[in-house]
Amino acid sequence: MSLNVSVISVKPCGAEANMAKHLAADASFESANACMNTFGGFGFVDEYAVERKFRETRMFQTAPVSNNLIKNFIATKVLGLPRS
């Protein structure tokens, strides 16, 4: 009995993961901002929970890795630019 085991090649995906996190954080913030603009002053009322979602989307841009650190990683590791 022979086992046909294929070898999975592993490729580092740090750049792709960082870019996906950056895109998702920006998209969520833009959608929350559009929602806040649509609701206007009612966006700050507790009944609609728009303000809470707006605060949460701002957190995505800073935690666990800030968007500035992501840009730094892409610049140095992917584009090969010098550290500043």
C-alpha cells in the first residue's frame, strides 16, 4: 500500500496579510463614516448604535497593528525602501 502524499510549499504571506488588514480597516472606517453622515445627529444617539460602531472601526486602524506600521512594513520589506 503506497501513500500518495503531496508536499505543500509554504510561502511567507506577511505582505498579503498586512495589505488585507489595511484595506479592511480603511473600508470599515469609510462605511462607518458614511453611516454617520447618513444618520447625522441621530448617529450619536444610543438607540441606533452607530456611534459605537464608528468607535469600533477606528480601533481597527490602530490595533493590533496600526496602519502606519503596515505601511512601514510594505515599504521596507516589499518595496525595498530604506528605513526612515
